[in-house]
Amino acid sequence: MKVRGERECQDCGTRWRYYETGSIACPDCGSIHSVGIDEHTEHTDTPATLDLTPVRSRIDADTTREIADATAERCREYTRKRGFIDAGELRPLDPTFVAAVELQHVGAHLARELRSADPAERYFYELLGGADDGDRPAVDEVPSELRVPYGLAMAAAVGSYQRDVRTYLDDNPDPTARQLSGRIRDHRKRVEALDGDVDPADANRLVHTARDLGSYITGDESAFVRAENWLAGIEDDAV
């Protein structure tokens, strides 16, 4: 959405940046009577921090299903707030967002299972240990039980990013980027059509492709070649 990022409180005169608070309420007096004093700018992100410490503190007291459910909900709250256009500028598909989406899907899967295999639980706890810093286990560690939620998570992360990429390209046309984004969309839809049941390496390549698309749009010309290479890896596997 387009917002006026610079605001002024009509009650106390305080000025602040909406981009930093995500609220029209005055940070000094709390009044909601404020006005924008600049031009409307595209902005989809909201200040948010992924903090999984409260969930990790329950590991010795609760079951894996309970921890997984709480983790999925906490990640869901975080990802709902996140976007990738900040004051008109396109931001990268960052590792913390991807980790949160993965943990949301993996957590939801384990919360539904009556009993999970040990490799799946180990993978979940390793992911839980570093997701708020953007750290994820290597793709070759994804256990077979989590192949589907992993694939769906990568497709969901890419889908969220592509929505903002399309919005950004509406205001900043780039036919080459639009074409590359379309190819990424086609591969993402394939993953979704298969309910995530694809090689985790291909799902991971899709995330790298989307990330390099963002880098290309924001000025890194070499990122286009990297994105093409990631796509070639997916297409070679599909043959």
C-alpha cells in the first residue's frame, strides 16, 4: 500500500516516520490524530522481530507437538507483518523470513502428527535453534518426513516475495525482471500443484532464484546470470 511516511501529531506537534513505527499513533503522547506531511510512497513492511526464545524455554517442559504448535503460531504472527518494500525500496528475500516460513510449515506439520520420527524432530529443533538469526539446516539434511512441508514452505516464501516484486515493478517497469519473475512463478506453481512433494534441493534453488531476482532489480547485473543458473538446475532435474 502507499502511505505518507513522514507524520506529524496534531496534538503535540511531534514528527516521526511511520516506516519505523508502523503506526499512526504519536510515539510521544499516544494521540491518533496525526497527518502525513510527505508524498504517498509504496510500503509493505512493518517493524517486526522474530524472537523464538519464549518457545525454546519450554523445551524441557512441553511435548514436541506443543512446542511445534506454539512455534508455528509465533512464526505465523511474524510473517503476517513482514513485507519487502520499505519506503519505496525493494528489500531482499532475507534469511530470517525464509527460516520463519519454513519453521511455520514444519511446526504445523509436527503439531498434527501423533508421533514424529526422530530425524524430523531433530531437524525441527535445529531449525528452532537458529531461525530468528536466519540460520537453517542444510538442504541435504531435510528428512523424508518433512519433504512436503519443506517444499510448501519454500514456495510460500517465494510467493510472498513475488507479490511485492510485482508491486514494485508496477512502479518501476523492467521487462527483463518481469520475464524472469514469470519463470519463477511457473516453477513455484508447479511446486504448489505437487503439494510441495518435490526434491528439497529444487525447492531451495527456487528461493535462491527469487533472492537473485531481487538483487538484479536493485542493481546487481550479475545476479541475473545467477538466477538463470538456479533455474537451469531446477529444469535439468525436471527432465
